[in-house]
Amino acid sequence: MEEKEKIVEETIEKYMKYVNPGFARLCKFANLATVEWEGKGAKVFDIFGRAYIDCIGGFGVFNVGRNHPRVVERAIEQLQRLPLSTRTLFNKQQADLAEMLAQITPGNLQYSFFCNSGAEAVEGALKLARLYTKRKKFVSCINSFHGKTMGALSVSGRDVYKKPFEPLLPETCQVPFNDLEEMSAVIDQDTAAVIVEPIQGEGGINVAAPEYLPGIRELCDRYGALLIIDEVQTGLGRTGKMFACEHYGVVPDIMTLAKGLGGGLLPLGAFVSTAEIWKVFEDNPLLHSSTLGGNPLACAVGLETLKVLQEENIPLQAREKGEYLIGKLQGFQQTFPELIKEVRGMGLLIGMEFFDSDIASLLAMEMAERMVLVAYTLNNPRVIRFEPPLTITHEEMDQVIQAMAESLQGVRKIVEELNQ
């Protein structure tokens, strides 16, 4: 035990000295001063062997759970054979993964470019849109989150992350989410693309209205702009369908993917588009490239992940489990009306909004004490997200619900004492 405690102390000290002192202080304040050590399914174990039910899920990374046996086995097999590519010979794993994405993505999306993250996927999608349309203007939404690299940040919708790095890309504008009138006022003949999330993850789990995405599709068609749907967090079964845009019957011109595509093992992102749009890469096939993106190891894992998602019917699991969990959480809204403003979501992408961000922070700490990990959304700290692995069991969900009941009682007591 002393040796393990020493490892924890040394790790925290190294974070303070060499990694991120602010994050280290935040974790200590939130009663999370430990080191994660192992993972399985919906649980993560710290160095002392204590099990946490992970309702953060790497913000959408562990769609097939942590260390899914099939994905791990496929990774080991490819690792021992050929993990990285020469970048000069054909890569079978990349070809196979691209083929399956063409088969399962909606509409006529056919070609894929593979990278390492959602932000990289967005960067590539923006470049492709400009190259194809020969236009510069991008439209996105307030409170959106598309990544923190320069282009992705430019179309994201919260100033606290953008202001320190200005000037960003010119000719970008953001309008309120779910407001077609505002969207129609800014899309014009100069617009290269609209980029939108079907559900704003970091914005606070804001779900697109039924008419919103079809309305944007019609506007883009009217003005010759492309529609980029960011499925980095909502894709691959998370919302109860393989892709969230399928709930709306909308086909994008470009789709971005990442997070769950790497099976919870490896970084893997992609942007996918049509044969017509992809023609702009034909004259110079190396116009957009990545040294490590689409490597054989990551693509082998990605392909096995897509097989698991389909063969184990994980999107359906997400829908059924999400309906159950949302119903239970909405029940808490009736019991704690002075704390909880709203519960909303789709599948296993769920947000619980509180009237005060301090209450959300207290709730996260109370849940951690009961061995359940939750976190607030980046753009709206009043919202606690529930984004567990889609393989979470009903027994584990009931444990989360029990921990939530106890935690809300604890938060209510603290608030009452502060108000006396």
C-alpha cells in the first residue's frame, strides 16, 4: 500500500511540475487524487483496485466498453505484425475500414481520410469544403464544440476558448443553435459550409429540434454550400442509431468521426465525403496528408470496432438503456425541483442541467465519493453529462441511479446549510 501511495504522490507531483498544475489542483479538489490503473467494460479501477463506474466514458470514446476482448485481440495481432505504415505501399487495413464506413454511413458518402482526432477530422473537413466550393465563409453555432486546433476552434462557439488565440480564421460566424431563422439570415452565396452537431455535447447536451437539420440541409442546397455534420461525439451508436443524423433523415456532404472509432484503445479520426466532392483531391492526392493517421494498427482496431457495434447491436442497446436512464433521471427532477432544471438527451448522451454551476460541481464530487465518475460539459458548467460506455449493464445503471439519489440528498443538505 505504501508503494502505491508513493506512486500516486509522485504522479501528482509530476503533473504539478511537468504536465498541468491547474488540472492537478482541480482533481485534488474534486476528491480524485488517485491514479487510474485498469479498465473493463464500464468500469475503471484505480491503483488501489477501487472500481469506479465511468459515466464520463472519455467523452464518448468507450462506445464498445473498455478493453473489449475482440478489439484487444485484433490490436495485439496487428501490433505484432505491422503497427505503422511506410506511407508508400498500399495499406489493407485502411482500405478495409474505408470500405466499411462507405457501407454504413448514410447516403452516398464514399471516401474517407483517416487522422488521429476529432479536431483533425474537422480541420480536414473545413479544408475540403473550401477546396470544393472555392468559397471561404463558414457558419456554425453558438455553444458548439468542434475542437481546439486553430480551424476547429474558429468554428467553435465559446469565446473563453477562442479569445486568447485570436485572430483565428476570418469569415466565420456563429448563430444560435436550433434557430433556423438566424441560420437562414447568414447562409449566402459566399458560404463554403455549415458545420453543426446533431447534439451539442460540450454545449450542454442540446438536442437538435426535428426540423433543424432538415432545414439547414435545405438552406445549404439552396445556396450551394456544403453541410458538414460533426458526429465526433454523437456517432457510432451513441444516440441509439449508428449516426445521430439518421434520426433526422439528413445526409451530410461531409461527416466527421473520431472518439469511439478507435474502440477505446487508440486515437482514430476520419472525415468522410462523396465521390463528387472527393474529386478535388485527384490532381494532387497528397494535398492533405498525415504521417500517423490511418496507420494499420488504428485502422485494424477501427474495423473490428465497427464489426462489434453492428454484430452486438450496440446502437439498439444505447437506445434502450438511454430510455431507461433518462426516465430515472427525470424522476429526480420531480424530487429535487429546486436543484434540477432539466434532463435531456438521446440514447446514452444525457445531460442533467442544474440551476447553478456550483450545484453541478458539488454533485460531481458527491458522485465521485460514491465511486461514480461524472463531469460537467465544457461550454455549460451547469450541465452534468452522462456518457457511459454503451456496454454498461442494467445493474451498473441501477448503481449509478442509487448513487445519484444519495448524492442529490447530500447536495440538498449542503445547500440548505449554506442558506441558513
